[in-house]
Amino acid sequence: MSDPLATLLDVQTCPSCQAFEPAGSHQCFECGSFHGGAILSNEPPPPEEGEETPHMPEDLLMYSLNPHSKIITEKFESSEQAVTPWKGGGTRFNIDDLVEESE
């Protein structure tokens, strides 16, 4: 008579959902989660790409503790035409308001 538990010798359980899966698999067939760090352990990390931003010298006067120091104001280029004033109503939306508008 064979041992009924012998079918579980080549089986492991998923750490997320506890489903049975073949031993050595890296993705659960039930929940789809990846487990086991062996998948990415042999691959080197991707190379860093991108441009270095030029270092702008900091103006240390902005951080001065002198109470008589002048507050530095920054100017940004912006267009007043790009800003549209709000001409709407409030921000409270109720189902009653929607029913009244549709009638």
C-alpha cells in the first residue's frame, strides 16, 4: 500500500495564498504573486541613465539668521493669459442638485 502523502513530496505552498504548487516554481498559479528571490539574484541592476543636472550655487543669504537681512524675492516667467479665473459655482455636489438640473 502506497503512502497517500507521497504526492506532496514535490510540492510547495505559496507564501501569499497557501495554494499548492510544484516545487521550484517562482510564480503562484492561483494568485499570480512572484516569490523566491532567485529570479533576480543573478541579474545585474540596470544601468543608471539620465543627464546630470547642473549644480546651481546656493545663495546663503536666504538662510541667514540676521534679523536685518533682506528677504529675497524670486521672479518666475509666467503668462497671465494662461491662468483662467474660476467662474463656477460651489464644490458641493448633491444628488438633489443633479435631479433639479435634469428636470
